[in-house]
Amino acid sequence: MRRRAWRWHFLAALLVIPFVLWQSATGTLYLWSEAWVDQRHPDLRFVEPAPQQVSLDMLVRAARDFQPGAKVANVLLPADPARSTQVTFSAANGLPLAVFVDPHRGVVLGSLEGAAWPVGWTRSLHGGWPLGDAGSWLLELGACWTIVMVLSGLYLWWPRDGRGWRALLPRLRSGRWTFWRDLHACVAVWCSLLIVLFLFTALPWTSFWGNQVLVPVQQALGQQGPRAAGFAPVFAGGAATEAGSLQQMLEQARARGMAGDLMFYMVDGPPGSAVSLRSVAANASDERYLLLDRADARVIDDAGWSNFPLMAKTVATGVKLHEADYFGRSGRWVNTAFALALGWLCVTGTMAWWRRKPVHSLGVPPVARRFWPWWLRVLALAGFLLLPLLALSAALLWLAETAWARFAQHTRKPA
């Protein structure tokens, strides 16, 4: 069994180390991108407060005139009067670009796009851009095999030599290989639960698991979130393509007690779709959602935390944890430390492998010929049912390995 676990741990690591490094780097950059823009472009992000407030329709119109022909993706209206209104457009290359407007004077302050707008490109790269759904599938596969790597690693680490809790501490004077192995294994065990939790909080964003697994399960169990809280278009009749009066929608939100930063989605949504409005908060339980008719700003749905069933609450809380919002300002530091720990695991794992592998060989562990024990079959079946892409990729790996073994056996036969 140990040989089988070592083989799967090695193969999983071979697949996911680039994924882990990529996601850790892009995720960390995204965490700090807003703060970086504040420091780098204070002339765009901050304004001189004034008693008057220009209509939101005029602010968006000024941004449209600054980016003619581009579609509005969302509008962020900060509660802080010293901050500018941010209108985000969808660029032709798939990356977002942001236009900043003074909410008190209606003047466009400027725009950021491409490399100058790290909030956009780091989030896009973290989500699979520029490959679209294919990129999302690859990221989901990476997450699935990272879970396999963690579980197989826990089995390999599990102390069988009587060390007990001392196995949680690295042995630093037991040879070079043990040094690197323990620096890798101990940190991995410390972080194992967080790694698996973090991966599962990312899965709702993926195009396959999020849309083809999670959503049908929620619908079947009656656990889907309210319509107003979704990010997909909600069609409410009519054929209007542009939002009617955003100012009226804003007044509706304020009249209903929505406070704090407000984010408008689907401003330029498909014909007949509604406009979504969300109050942005650190905790999902403090957020409110409105769904408004595009033509006349009529409220179609008003949802808060009490309207979320248990599964939807779990998903929403997971999203806040993943985005480092849940713990407030310290959340960015917590998630950054976690990303650095993942990088540490990649480096120390590679060093431990390098110290042990045979010369001129990758050192792939041999195939275990014994049958799988019953508990491993149950665990694998549960994993495959929960993560269909893991099942598909495992089947493809097994077919490829079987075909290669038969080919190698055939070529070794004498003529």
C-alpha cells in the first residue's frame, strides 16, 4: 500500500507543482493589487469630497464616452466620499479595463488597462485566462490532483515508528534526504486541512464543477442561492439592452437600507436580463442583493443572508475565505502566508526527490501489483463521484500507462 501511495503522490506532484506555483503567485498578486493601485495611482483612486453628488447615470455616461463602443461589465460605487467611482469595461482581449470618475464633479480622471491594471489581469490569469473554459478545466484538474497529492502525502507521513506527535516536528540532523523530506512533510501536514479547504472553496468558480456538478446538486436538493445573488444573467422579460436609470436603482437600494460599497453587475447584459446590485462586505452574512428590471428599475428580488439555504451559505462563506475578505485587513496576510507555504512545499518536495532519485532517471515509483484494499476503493469511488474530472483524468492516465506497458513489453520481445 505504501508503494501505491508513493507512486500516486509522485505522479500527482509531477502534474500539479506548476499549477500550485502559478495559482499561488497570481492569487497573491491579486490580493495586493488593489493596495498597489492605490499607492501607484492616487490621482485616479482618490478625489476631493464635496457636498454634491453627480447622478450615477451621468458618471457612467462619462465613462462610456471615454471608452466608446466598449461594454460595461460592472460599476463600483464606494461608500467613502473620498474615493472615485469605478466603471469596468470588457476589453476585446478578454481582460477588464477600468475608468475612474469623480463622483462629485462628473469628470473622468483616467483609465487603467493591460499591465497597468493588475486587479484585472491577475484575477483573469488566476481564473484561466486566456484559455477560457479550457483554462478553467485545467485549473480544476490541478485542484483535483492536488487533493490526491495531499491525501497520499498524509498516508506516507503517518508515523509508524512509534514517534507519535514528534512526527510533527522535522528531524534536522538525520541526513540531507531526511532533512528535506521532513521540512516538506511536516509543513504539509500542518497545512493539509487548509490546503484541501482552500481547493474546495475555489471549485465553485470553475466552469465544469461549479456549473455542471454544484449547481445541479443544489437545484436537486433545493439549496441554490437566491436569484439576486447569482452572477449569471437573470432574464426578467422585455428586450431592453441598456440599463434604464442606474440612479433610480441606486435610490431603490439606499431606500431599502443597503449601505457600504455597492457593485452593479449586468449593466450591459443580454437583452431582457435584469441588473444585479450587491452591497460589498467582508462577511457574506452582511451582504445584500437586489435584482432590478432593466427598463424601469423595478425591484424583482431582494435577498439577504436569511434567504440563503445551508449549502449556499457554505459556498458564499468559502468564497469570502478564498478572497481573503473574511478576516478583514489581516486576511491578505493570512492568505499570503498560506501561498508562501505552498511554494515552500513545492521547493522542499522537489529537493527531497532530487536527493533520492537514481542518476539518469526520474525515479518514478514502480506499479503496485496487489489489489486495492476495500477502504481505498471506497475512498477512490467517493472522490471520483465528487470530482468527475478527477475520475476522467485518472482513467486516461490508466489507459495511457497500460498502453505504454504493453508497447514496452512488445518491443522487448526477441524478433
